Amino acid sequence: MRNRGRCLPSLSRVAAITLAWRAVSLGLLGVMLASTPAEAQPFAYVTNFSSNTVSVIDTATNTVVATVPVGTNPEGVAITPDGTRAYVANNGSGTVSLIDTASNTVVATVQVGTNPEGVAITPDGTHAYVTNAGDHTVSVIETATHTVVATVPVGLGLGAAGGGVAITPDGTHTYLTNEASVSVIETATNTEVATFFVGNSPRGVAITPDGTHAYVADVTGSVRVFDTATNTVVASVLLGQGSGPSGVAITPDGTHAYVTEHFTDFAFFDVAVIDTATNTVVATVHVGTNPEGVAITPDGTRAYVANMGSGTVSVIDTATNTVVATVPVDRGAFGVAIGPARNLLVRGDFEDYVPPDLGPPGWIADLRRQVAAKSETYQPHSGLQNGACWTPDALDCGMFQGVTAPGTGVYTLTYFANADRDGGLVGASVNDKVAASSSVAVRGFRNYGAMYSISFNAVAGDTIWVWMYSPPTPGYVVIDDVSLTFQGLAP
């Protein structure tokens, strides 16, 4: 690190910069805030089987903000972990449509097997797994190249109306439903490593956030719970003859599973809510006709249910298990996926800067400090670049960026940081008052350790400042992969 002390301003220059900074700060911050997008809650993507479209719902307002034409008879849909792409399985055309979520347009179409139904994306976002009911295979798409890199024969054939697929949180295994069984694919080798029988017609499948259990909906009237370590049934939850369990989604905290009941022998179409600690039904929610797909918002406060028969989406408040909104979409609402909460920060990964530059839109070097913060290539957590404060002298340093709070509620700041001496801080201020902060742990060079996560409240219209501070002692504080998300209403 002997070469890292170059380009540091002298103390007299810092003093001059500081005086100038005080004169122009309000104007500069106004430019920065105007340049920084403030997106709120994530969007729900709903496939419409009979209309050959995907409806995009703004979950903050529960209104359809875009309708995207795709292939024939779209069913399954999944969104990449970074929220930039939605993958849609088109059953009738044997293709997968890739939707750019920024523009809500199809940017690529990938030919897969016959009658694709379900789709799931690995946690690292590198591959999509597509179940093909017509030829009993799974197509593995490399997301970087939009090409099929493997075709995996599986089970006894994928169900004509199910084709459920889910990937374990560690990305090592893919679970998918067949006509009378569940298959497990090892993602490292793309080979089927286990097949076990379950009921007569398994449909949807979901895996708990800790990866220990898989919940499989059997259309004959039950939900089977599998231990993923042994692939054995450890519980069966009866929902009633003729209920037709179909879609399954599990809350982010793993405490509840929401299961759609596509058919019914009664007057209502329902969603069953299962307590995963006891594997018992603790609530039943009446929704639209023939509910099929279901997805939970990242903050766990809402469940979105696609009602195929009524062409609507029911929005369930998971605290009260009541329907709080019904959103009309196109005909044959089938699958639903909700993207991650949008990052309110710009250039949180520092990749778009030319080192050592910082600047709007994005991070600003805090010129009230004695040393200018910078972008660099020395200690990236991911990608090629990171943000840094470094000095061989007893000088302080900092950087920040600001956004306008898009809503009233809880905000979560996540980031990776590292330092070579104590005193480094990362935090968030609301209207110039510190709302939350955390000390940066001292570790070895390029050793970021676990992700930091801090939460705080803000009111719509507040100015939120995200900042990093390096103390006036020789050494460095580095930061990378910073994200600020709006989680929703405060509890």
C-alpha cells in the first residue's frame, strides 16, 4: 500500500476547499437530490395466460403501471435478484421472454423446451431454471448470454398445470414438481440427484428462507412439508378435499406459508395461511376466482394473489390476513413475482466512476473533511471498484449522498465495509439528524466480512443522508455494495 498516498490535497488546499464548500453546498446538494431517483416499493409482475401479456403493478399504489406483450400463454415468472430482469415462461410458444424492468419492454426471447411452465432464478442471478411440461425436461439459461447451457431430463414428466420450481437459498439445489413426484437437481452439475413421490399431482413448491424445508402443494388437497436434508416428508397439512392447492409462497421471516386453493367445493375461493412452526392452518382468506400464483413482498407485509378466473390480483395484509385491495389485470391472471425493494442510492457499487472520481449523481466527497474521499480499485467487495478514504496522515475524510424519502415508514441501509483501525463509521441521517450508524470493524486487507444492516424511520419528503466517516488517524476505511431500501409502513 506504499503507493496509495498520492493525490491527497495539502492542508492549506483543504482549508480553501472547505471555505468554498460552505458557500456552494446548498446548490450542490440540490443538484444531487434532483439527480437521485427515489423509487419506493417494488413492482409485482403478473402473467396473464389468456391475454399473452404481463401486468406490472406498483405495490405502493396497487395500480397497473404497464402491460407488456410477451409470448403465447405465459405462466411462470421470476425476477432476478438485482431486480433488473423478469423472466416469463410462455407455455404456448415454448419460449422465455426477458423483460427489462426499467423500461418494461421485452429485450430478449429464449427458445426452451415444449410447454414451459415454471421459472426460478439462482440467488446469484447467473442462471434461470425453466420447467418444460411437454418434454419432461428443465432448461438452464445462462442469464449473462441469454442462452440455454443445459437441458436436464427429470422425473415422470412435469404436471400439465403446475411445473412448480424453487431454488434453495444457497443456490445448490433446484426443487421441481412432476406429475406425481418431486425432483431435485444439483445446480453445480445440472443433474437430477433425487426423485421422491408425493401425492397424486404436486403443483407449487417453495423453500423456507433457511433452506431446511420445502412446501409442496398437492392439488388433491394437502401441502406436504419436506426436510431438504433428507428429502423425506415430515408433515402433511390437510386443506380439504377439492380445495386444489396450487401456488405456494413463504414469508421472508419463514413463519408462514401462503397457499392458493385453485378449486373449491364451497362458495368461496381461498388462500390458506400455514404456521410453519406448527404446520397448521391459522387463517383462510377469501380471494378472487381460481387463485393460482402467489408472492410475498420483500418486507413481508403483503401477499399478492393472481386470480385466474376473475382476472384480478388480491392484495392480502399479512398482519390481519384480510384483502386490502383488488387490482384488475388482463384475462387469465396466472403467475406473480415481486422484485426486490429498489435501491434508492445511485452508484452504490461505485462501478460507474473513473477512479479516483466521485460526484453526482451518486456519492459526494465531503469537502468539509481534510482529505477527499474517492473511488478506487484496491479493495472491491464485488465487481472492480469500491469507495475509500485513505491517508498516511492524521486527517479525517468522508463521503455521502442524499435522497428524498419516497414514503413514510422503515428504511434499511445495507453495505459492506472494512477498516484498518478503529473509528470508522457508516450511517444515515434524516434531515441532518443521525438516525442510525454502525462502527466499521477492523479486518485484514480486502476482508469485508458479513454485510452490515441498519434500519431507521423517515417520513415522506424527508431528506435522507447516507454517509461514511474516516477518523483523523492514518489508515483507511473502505465501503462497497451500498443499498438503501424503503421497507414500508412502520410497525
